[in-house]
Amino acid sequence: MAINTNDLLQVGVISSMHGVHGEVKVFPTTSDVKRYKKLKEVYLDTKDKMNESDMIKLTLTGVKFFKQFAIVKFEGYDNPNDIEKYKGKPIYVTRENAIKLDKDEYFIADLIGIEVTSDEGEALGVIDDVLQTGANDVYVIKKTGCQDLLVPAIKACIKEVDIENQKM
């Protein structure tokens, strides 16, 4: 079964090996690192600079936590040498395994590329990135020939988000 990469959401990046039994330290790119406890399987993007994306499905057999990291054990990887080649590679989950969002919460992957307009209908550009500052996210809006526009992701600045029609 081929996986559609548009249906995947990044939840972490393998940052280093941990111990001698093939565990890895994962830097979470999800708002709740504890969600790893509920994960059964993930997809690892093994691509390198020369190849297209190549996803492999991995089963989690153990999870513990250290500081802001998840320490993860994958089935079939019992030696650090077996998994070390994946250091720096992103980890994804399917949308079915993604956390449930509250009202007015969005996955960053769904925001990238959305067209942004002002209250007056002026085209401001498209969302190119989302900066996570701690206090609130900041949308980076790109428009050809203009400097990037940084807009805080707060109700006072964002009136409406329509993911389905790719408009904000």
C-alpha cells in the first residue's frame, strides 16, 4: 500500500541514538510529547539528497521521556548501528492517528500555502511558514516583490480560517 504523503503529519525528528538497545531520542514537533505513549506506528522518511521520499512504517515497542524528548524503541531495531543512519530524519503519523484538534486549531501542514487577504479584500500573500514562539504562533506570509509579513495567530488578527477553500 502506497502512502500519500499529503495524509501524513510530522510529529518528530530523530535527534540521536539513546543507549545500546536501538532506542532513539526524538525531538517532538507536536504540541504534546506525551502523545507518543498512544502511538502504535509511525512513518519514517528515509530520503536522502539524491532520492525521492521513501517512507518506511515502524512499530513502536517502547516509549519513555527525558526532558523535552521522547525516547522511542522501534520493533526490529535492536542495535544503535541499525538505526543511526536515520538520525535527523522526520517521523510522521497518518491523519487518522493525529491528535484531535480543538475549535480554531489547525495543523501547520494545512496552513502552508493558504491565501491570506485583509478585511478589505487586499491580497496579502500566502502562508509560507508558521513560527512557534511559545506565547502564540506567528504566520509568515510571503508575497512576490514584498517583504515577509509576520502576523500573530490570535483572534484579534485572524478573523476567519477556511482550510477547505485554502483562504484566511
